[in-house]
Amino acid sequence: MARERFLIKGLGGAQALSGSIAVKGAKNAALKALASSILFEDGITLNNVPDIEDVKRMNDILSALGVVVSNKKEGEYALSVPGTLATDLPVDLAQKMRASIVLTGPILSRFGKVSFPHPGGCVIGERPIDLFLSGFEAMGARVTRESDRYTLFVPDGRLSGTSIFFKKPSVTATETLIMAATLAKGETIIKNAAREPEIGILADFLNSCGARIRGAGDANIYIEGGGLLSGVRDVFHTPSDRIETGSFLILGALAGVNFEIKNCNPKHVEALTEILRQVGVAVDVGKNSIMLSKNAHPSSLTSVDIETREYPGFPTDLQAPMTVFLTQTSGQSLVFETIFEGRLSYVEELVRMGADIKALDPHRVIVRGPKALKGREMESPDLRAGLAFVIAAIVAKGDSVIHNVYNIDRGYEKIEERLRGVGVDIKRIGP
Ligand code: EPZ
């Protein structure tokens, strides 16, 4: 599968896409809900789960620990959790996916011990785990590290609630410590917590199953620890993926007319819709859909500076598609990536396609547009930059080949089928 590739016939700047494209369930919500199964005495059921590689990887790890995972029907999973589980995350599986780190919270709080390798994942820069480790230590865990493996144990078996301050708001550290605190003794307060929508969605689900979490979605979160949760009380409905929504919106603004994004939550992408409106895109927001009817050509849109920020700011996961967009608008834009330091290296490939992009430092590039892009053969470096290359290839003149489609499949379910539905000429070619 790693050797599959996409063949895309570019539109040469024409706005020829139209119709509706549906957004799937959010990867970064589903992964955390799957991990939360370990907090349950019985198990959980999830629906609207996207059929993507990262969900398979998370389920492979849960199965290796002893959770029984069954895929009831399309998008629906039932996980049943036995009384004991293995507590060592397998190296090969955990290193393939950064999100595996969220399992450490529920395992440690339920079983008093966990061991795991330094997590792997996308090539978007150094990904420290100090906030997780110091949070667990503050709750009473002892941490040792031998070569690349961390071993944590709680001397009296159960974590204790405490006050934790994050020097930076981290999404997965917030989710992991919420889950750890759910089974801890007493109250935990997480200060300067991340506020991404997936955190409130996870907390609401856990609360509906017996947890006591207040303030998720705000900077201070209060968790009153208690016993195991029960999954008979509710089903986790995976919300729509806001990054997919934003990526389709950018694609529509570049190459669409009468282009509708369905099954989405427009409130989760306001940072993007606001910027698109500011540069001149007519964005028509419904309750669960966004319509782009009378699109101006991107060359008649003005450029704009963007700066990635924690939610509700402009998401780092939309930075790459937005940079493609800015290669087509008129004028100069500064793209400032404030969250990760390795997340702009893909721009070299856009330059080879004809874009005018100058790197100022690892966090900032200047984009000058509009510049016609030419189709190329390229490699998907990670899932978000991979989708940005798909968008660039659609806009470009001529054919493109995108290798390493596996990296795109990690986060986007059958993307080529959905893109074909709005008129993109894209084929998946086997090894
Ligand atoms: C989550 O990653 C998402 N992943 C990422 O999605 C997303 O890009 C990112 O949040 C930011 O929105 C999942 O939800 C699985 P962070 P996460 O910890 O939690 C620093 C995608 O493509 N930090 O919020 O790993 C860190 O270096 C991806 O789907 C520490 O310093 O990101 C960064 O500068 C990739 N110490 C900042 O915090 C720590 O212990 C925010 O990162 C942890 C993080």
C-alpha cells in the first residue's frame, strides 16, 4: 500500500469543480475515544469512525493490549475491555503513530503502570513528551527511561489528583491527563489546557458515561476522579473532521464553483472562513454545510498573512493547504508556523512546481502570487502536506504523480473517490 500513488490531471487554474463533497468523522476525535475504552468496566461503541490507517493502527495497539475490537458495520466499532490488559505498548506499533501516547493516561490510571517507546509519527519537527511525563509525576507516578523506553509506575497503585500547569497548551497532553485524572483519587486541575473542539467532545462523552469533568474547552479543566466508567450509557458519535472541512473549503475556493461541503460543523473552521472572506471569497455558511457559489478567480483575491495558533486560532493542520492557496492569490503573504518547527519543509516541492516561496527561517516563509503551478512527480511527506500536494496538483497545469499515498490514507478516507465526485481527475495506481 505504501507504494500506491495518485495520478492527478491538473485543471491549469480553471475553476471546474462543482457539486457536494461530504466530510468524514474526525481522526483526532476518534483516536482519543478509542483510547478512552481502557477507562471502562465494560466497553464502548463508536460510530461515524473514519476508515483510515491511523484508526487501524490504534485498534491494532488496543488489540495487542487485550481489548477486543470489532468492526460491526461501516464506521461502527465495539470495543470490549477485559479486567486485565497488557500495559507495555508494543514498540513497532507505537512508534508508527504519535497518537499512541494518549493510551498512557488510561493505562497508567487504571493499572498503576505503563511502559512505552518514544512515540513516532509525522515528520513535522521535534515532538517532546515532557508535559505528559511531568503531569504523571505530579500525580504520583515514578518515571524511568532506559534507552528509548519509558517505564512509569504508581507506588500506591492509584494516581492522585493535583494541580498541573502546562507551559504550552498541548492537545494530546490535555486529553491524556484528563483520562488519567478520571480514575485518580481526588481532584485534578489542568491549567493552560488546550481548547481544541475534540477535547470538549471527549469530555462530554466521558461525562455521559460517569466521569466528572468540568471546563473542557476552556483554559482550566477540573476533573474529579472516580471509578471505572460504563459504556452502556452512551455511544460515541465521531464529530466531523474540521481539518478535512477546511481542506475542502480551500480546494473549493481555488478550483470550485457551486461547490458544497456537506456533513461539517462550520463553527469549527471559523478562523479559516474569516480569512477567506477577508480576501474576497464568498463563503455561505449553513448549519451543517458550507457553500461556495460564485467564486472569484483566486488571482483576483488579495493575499493575506497567516499565523498558526492553538484553537480557536488558525490550525497548523491547515497551514500547508493554505500556503498552496496563497500561491494563487495576488500579492505577498507571510506564513508563520508557530506550533511546530518542521512543518514548512514541503514548500520546496511547491517551488519546484513553480510557486514563488522564500523561507525566512524554520517558522516563516514569504509567498508571492499568483504563480501558475506545473504538475510534477512528488512524494507525500506527511498526511497534511500530502493533501496540500493533492490540492496543488489539482490546480496545476499538466499531470502529477503523488507517491506514498499511505501517508494521505492515514488521515483521509478514500479521498480519491470523494474528489472524483466533484470532478477531480484522480486515479489510485497500485504498486
Ligand atoms: C495534536 O498533536 C494533533 N494530533 C496534531 O494533528 C495537531 O497538529 C496538533 O495537536 C496541534 O493542533 C492529535 O490530536 C493526534 P500539541 P499534539 O502537543 O497533541 C509542544 C495531524 O496531522 N509540546 O498540541 O502532538 C509541541 O512541541 C496532527 O492530525 C511540548 O512542548 O500537538 C508543540 O509545539 C499532527 N511538550 C505544542 O506543544 C509536550 O510534552 C503543541 O503541540 C507536548 C507538546
